Amino acid sequence: MFSRGLKKGDVLDVIRQGEVIINYPDDTPYPSCLMLGFVRDGPVHVVFAFDEQQKTGIVVTAYVPDAKIWTDNFKTRRAL
């Protein structure tokens, strides 16, 4: 995330205020989800997992979605 120009606060904002757009309940070792939020007027995706036993959140990755891959609302992948 840092190499992509995203700051810790940006990612936390998405986790706190963003929208879950895809759930990955079968991810291992923990279920995860893809979240969408807007930071400084731009879209940010965060893949976030949660360890229920330890009550710990894990940021798997965070990135600015590519408009060539995602639809205009950044919630759905474009058909290839």
C-alpha cells in the first residue's frame, strides 16, 4: 500500500467508512472482503480479513482500482 501512495490513515478510513463490495467467506486462514472507499476524492480498494478468535483485523492489500478493469462505480469488474 505504501508503494502505491496510500497512507495508513487512508486505509483505516476505508475500513471504518467504506462499503463491502465482495465477500470472500472461504478465504484462508481468515474470511475476507473487498472494500471500497473514497479517499481525497479518489477510489481505494482494501482487501480486509478478520481473525475472530484474536479480534484482529488484517489488511491483505490496498490499491487504487484501475478504471480500465473496474466499472465507473468501482464496484464491479468489467467484462473481458
